[in-house]
Amino acid sequence: MSQKPKSVLFRELLEQPGVLTVPGCYDAISAIMVEKNGFPVAYMTGFGSSASVIGQPDAGIMDFTQMSTHAGNMAHSISIPLVADGDTGYGNAVNVYRTVKTYAQHEVAAIQLEDQVSPKRCGHTQGKVIVPLNEMLGKLRAALDAAAEKDIVIIARTDTRAVEGFDAALERCLAFEEAGADVIFMEAPVSIEEMQKTAKTIRKPLLANMVEGGET
């Protein structure tokens, strides 16, 4: 087993060309199954975690303590990097700082943070509301400050596509990239053309959430 920090292993994978397939998982045993089936990274899905832990929809019902503890249990059950859903960061920029520090202490390799208001909605449902760009950029700055100690990877997600359209979503992606986010995640683009334009515009690694029956 590698002695490198899992965040470093994940960064090395991100630097390789091509597509990195990262299966979603929702508890320790499903994370172990991802590893045993040969995948280099596992992804703790908020949707799956909320369904499996409390039997509720992905609507911000699991709180910071539940999500961070769950992420830690999963991260410690596998030797490969774990990417974990951090929802909206569970509050303002101060809360985001604590969230990122806690996930990093649990040896999570990367945390995903989104720009919805709290309580959030599943990214593939209707009725989402986003926070102002300046507020999200403040959260990202706090996340990056908190990430420095253990080099946890920051994934910045925007749900703007469903609220204000593709062009506005792409503008947010550019702003997140400029702010220093490690990975950019536009939730639920609706066509291959939108995905291609995003890939041509953004220089940082991109995340595509391929949910069966979803909007992407």
C-alpha cells in the first residue's frame, strides 16, 4: 500500500490524460467493493448516503456531523482515495473552513462543495436556488485556506445550469477556476455540446456526474 497521502494520489491521477471513472458509493462496504473491483478512486455520494443512512432524500437533511463522520468511516475502510460530498459546506465561509478541515482530518482525498442555498436539493431535481457568486467565492477561499495543511482537493460545483442557463453556469465555472478550485463541476449539462464547450473553455480537470436517469 502506498505511503503517499491519498490527496496526493488523487492529484496524480487527475494529472493523467483521459477519463477517470470514479464509481459512487454510499457506505464502507460499497467503498470496499469499489476498491476490490479495481477502481483507483471511490466517490461518497450525498444522494446515496442520505438514502442509506437515514432513508431520506438528498435535500440537506444529513448535517455536518453525520456527513463528516460517514465520510471518515468510508475513507478509513479503503486504501484508495475517497472523494466526498460536502454539500453546501453546512453554513457560511466560516463553516466551510471547519468542514474542509474536518474532512481532511478524516483522510478524505477531495471534497465537493456546491453553490446552492441551504437546505439544498439533489442536483438532478427541479426548484434549485443558488447563492450569489461573491458568496460562493468567499466559501471557496475559505475552503482553499483550510485545504492547505493536508492538501485535500477542492471540487467546486455549480448548479447554475438549471437556474440561469448554460452561459451563466459556464461563467461561474470560469470564476471558480480563477479562484483556485482544483476541479470544476458543472452539474447537469443537458447536451454533449454543452459538455464539449465546457471542456474547451475550462483548463482545470472537470467532473461529470453521470447519474442513471439524471439530467446530464
